[in-house]
Amino acid sequence: MSSFRYFTLMIISILMIAGCKKKAEEQAVVPIAVDTMPKIDTMELNAVDTMAAVDEAPGMPPAPKGSGFSVQVASATDEKYALYLVELWKGRGYEPFVSTITHDNQIYYRVRLGLFESNAEAKKIVSELADKYSLKTWIDQGSY
């Protein structure tokens, strides 16, 4: 009887470990917006070129007027995908806007939330997005 208990304990342990591993993998999943974003090396861009290339994207929600801090949640090369992301973030209760930048003859649609008066306000949103959506974002300061 003792070998039966040992065998049962082993099976239960294996199932629990496998279940925990699967749960950890599910929690580590990053929203599709991050996985499909094109990667660019922002170190190659200098601030003057970056700010000079920023425009409002036609048909997209414009940036709020003024200066302050925004939180970038995604960047996409496909305009339709950027519009999808805008609707997604609106549905989540945020007010997204889109700006564009051209790098190596490629247009990038930057989906952002904001405009926040202080860096502390933007950091609060970054923390909220990390907690709710496991999303890695960054803060940008600028005038729109």
C-alpha cells in the first residue's frame, strides 16, 4: 500500500508542477501590441530629427494641444493596426492619440496616452499599464 501512496503522490506532484508552469506562462504573455511592434534602435535617432519628423496621422486621433508627458503604448508600421490599437485603448477607458515618425523611409504610427502635466502622473499610468496588462511602455516629453 505504501508504494501506491508514493506513486499517487508523485502523479499529483507532477500534475501540480505542470499546472503551475502553464499558469506562469499564461501570466507572462504580453499583449499582441507589444509582440508585433517593429523594433527600431532609437539610439540612432537624435532628438532634433525625431521631433522634426513628428506629425499627426490623418484619420487618427490628434495629439492634445500643449506640452507635457505622454506614455507610448505601441508603435506600428500598419495604419489599420494603429487604428485598431486606438479603438482598443479607447475601449479600456483611455484617451489615445497617434503621432507619426519616418525613419529609413518607413512611417511608424506611435500610439500614445496623455498629455500629462507632470512626469509623476505619467509614471502612475506606466505603473497601472504594467499591473493591468503586463505592458512595457515609456514616457516621452514634448509639445504637440
